[in-house]
Amino acid sequence: MYKVLIVDDEPMIREGLRTIVDWEAEGFEIVDTASNGKEGLEKFGRIEPDLTIVDIRMPGMTGLDLIEKVRKENSVAHFLILSGYAEFDYAKRAIVSGVSGYLLKPVDEEELVEELRRVRELLQREQDAQAARSEQEASLPKAQLVEELLFEDEPQGGEQRTKLAEALGISAPAYRIALLDAHGGVETESRQHAVFRQRLKESFEERGGSILFSAGSHIGLLLVRQSHVECGETLRAQLAEAAGELEFHASCGPLVEDLTELPASFREAEHLLHARFFFENGSVIDRAAYEQLFSAAESAEGVVEAEDGPQLGDKLYYALDIRSRDAVDKVLAELEQAAVSRRMDEAAVRGEYSRTLSLAMGKLSSAGSSAGEQAQLYHSLLLSDVNQAQSYGGLKRQVHARLSELVDRFGGANKDTVLKQMIDFIRRNYSENLKLELLAEMFGYNSGYLGKLFKNYTGEYFNAFVDKVRVEKAKELLAQGLKVHQVAARVGYSNADYFHSKFRKYVGMSPSAYRSESHGEQQSGEQSGEQ
């Protein structure tokens, strides 16, 4: 049984979690609970639970504070965080801290069971990896010699290197290191790993003269025969045959002519394998494949300098708000371009997607309508997708599918004409920095052509129409007694003097005069009503 610690300041939550699911059936046992972060931290150090379920926001030490303190000493601990919609900013910090999952209150039984099963798979995989490493440590001396050559802190002397080479008993014109990362279903992974290693041993070690060794949680291969040192389709096919049902990624370091140069080949292979998130299952990654992936994005025709997250978040919000699937697709393509062209690592990509999606969904959620309620729901689903995706391809596909589903729920297919959508959009977003060029891009029109269509349809130029909508809203706010600078900011004018000139142009008096007149009339009417 895997040990579970529950940390929450609400007694009903602590007790409710005890009974909501059959923990034993899922392979877990609740060994203790804590009512605050400080108590939870103390019990964590004493119990060393396999899984900690922690409320994200508690008085004193928050759940995130607890996680961050634990992470200083324990980088592999597993956490599930509990949170409400209003605490999502905290949840983004939790993603950076490497939590295993995110649950919304009130906790749904099916969602909790799903998260428990996923964490159980992770724990089982880690145990199997540890067992595999232990088994490997007691394996062939040749593997130990390779590991000694690769992982010694201090460089080996020339004499010692010669002894290692002689002990290995290998001689070839060139060598290289390949690293493999493989995993499968939790129920069969241990057996599959054993079969995979045996097939690798037969194919590469017994018949090819290569050496199988352990490289942390990865499998290492010292490739020494000419037929095996090429990192291409032949190697990929051999690995795929050996892997069977296991999913795998492999990387190849550069060729070296001397065994003493193997650490350099290993370091390159290790660096390349860190990029496996960006490659599909079954890929063999070498420097050429790595460069091809990123250079294609960097040299794409017509690509300008990538926009940062908040700008893309605004554009995604606009695309969703006008219910345009094409516009959503375009923004997601820009987001992918931004991520790949900057050569972000896996954590940075997840962060970029989380930040962009959070900005867009946060603005939609604040609408207070049925669309806002839908956005709140999808907000957490999207972040869960980003956090749990096994590959970049899977992340993109899941986010695209989720947003397409959201557009359908908004009723995108039943919207009126583009011009009616534009007018509706302006009336709902008058306080934003609205630009005809941006809306034209969202709707897929040339801005000049769309401007003419808009003028013919409304009788007003785009900017004038926006100004009039803002001024009408400003009149309502001024009549309520708000100050001029407050109204200017609320209706989308960052410069109060500019607002003053626009208001006078369309109303014929200054905002302050209108405020005094309207507010005075309102007060007079209230007094006469009292009489």
C-alpha cells in the first residue's frame, strides 16, 4: 500500500476524503492527516508519505509553501493539490513546483480515483526503475567499467583509461553512446522492461559487441560496431523491435574515435534526450534531428519575432470571444511558433502554454455569463492537459481539441455575420485596446477591406464607432457620480485629456460638466420623489 497524508484546514474536507473513495482498492492507505501547513510539514518528515494531498490555500503556511519547503530536500515527492477557481494563480505556482495533479473543490469521486490511479502508475514506474537500476548494478563487469568511465567525477589518467579499454576488450574505429527512455502500462511495465533489456542484450551485446549499461533512469548503449554506430533508421528499427509494446525515445551522442572521449558523447546524448518531449514515440534523436526541429521554426517564411505570452493570451481571448475556430487555430500556431523558435525546454513550454491559456480563460471567466461559467470549467481542464501531457505533440493536440470543444459549446456555428459579430464584440470589449488590424486578423480579412465593409454597414468608421460606444458608456458612469479619470480608464482611455476631447466632440460639453449636470438632476429627482 502507498502511504497518503492529507493536509487541509477544513475538518469536513479531511474526513470527507477518507470516505469518498475506497483507498485500499486503489492501492493507497491514509496514514495521517494534518490541519495546517506547519503540522503537515512536520508529519511529512516523520511519515515520508508516497502521496500528499494538500489544500493550496491555508492560514499561516499555505500548501504551496509546504510543497516548496519539501522540494528543497525531496525532489521526487508526489502531491495532489486541492483548490477552488478563485485560487488559480496559486495553482500556476504549483505547476512550477512539479505537483502530480490538481483537483477542484468540491472533489469529484471519479476525478479523485482517476488521479490516484495515475499517481499509482508513476509510483510503480519509479519502483520498477529503481529495481532495474539495482539489477543493473549487479550485472556484467563490462557495464560497470563503462559506467566508471562515464561517471567518474575526476578525469581518468591515461594509464587508467588504457586499463579500462583493455578490460572492456573492445576495439573499433569509432564509438558512440546511445540512451533510451522507455515505459509502458503500469501492470506490465516491469515484465516488458525485462524483455526489452534481454532483447537489447541479444541484438546489441551478444551479436553486435556493444555494451548495455545503466544511466540513471535510462538504459545506455555503448555502440562499437560499424553496423551499429550509425544513428539512423536501422538503429530505430532495431530498437522498435526490441521495445515491443513499450513506448520509447532514444538519443545518440556524436561519434568518437577513442574510448576516453566517450563522456563527451554521453553528455551530448543526455542533452538530446532531454528534448524527447518534442519528439513522437519511437524517435531516435541525434544532433541533426534536434537542429532540424528548431531551425524549421526559426527560418519559417514570414515569421516575425515571437510575441510574448500576454499578447498571445489577449489574441486567444479575442479568438474565443468571437467564437472563431479558425482564429483559435491561428493563435495556437503562433503559440507553437513562439515556443519552438525560442528553443524552450519542456518546463518552459508548459509554462508558456499555462500562462497564455490562463490569461485568455481568465478574461472569459470574468464575463459572468454562461460562457464565463464554461470558461471556468475549461480553465482547470486545460491546465491539467498542459501539466500531464506526455509529449509536445500530445499537448498541442489536447489543447486544440479542448478549445475546439469550447468554441462549439459557445455556439460558434450559429453566429451571425462577421460584421454583427464585430459590433457585438466591440460593445462587450470597449474597454480593451481595440484595433481594426487585430480583429481583421482574427476574422481572416484584409484590414482595409474589412474597414470599408464596416463603414458601409454601420455608417461609421471603425475608430469612430468605438469612440461612440465608449462615450455612451462613459455617460452612464458619469451620471452615477464616478470621477472623470476613473471613467476614462474604465472605458478604455489611458489618457484623461484624450478622453476629454473625445467626449466634448460627441456630447458637446466636458465630462465634468456632464457629470455635474447629470448627477445634479439625479439628486434633484430623488429629492422630489421623497417629497
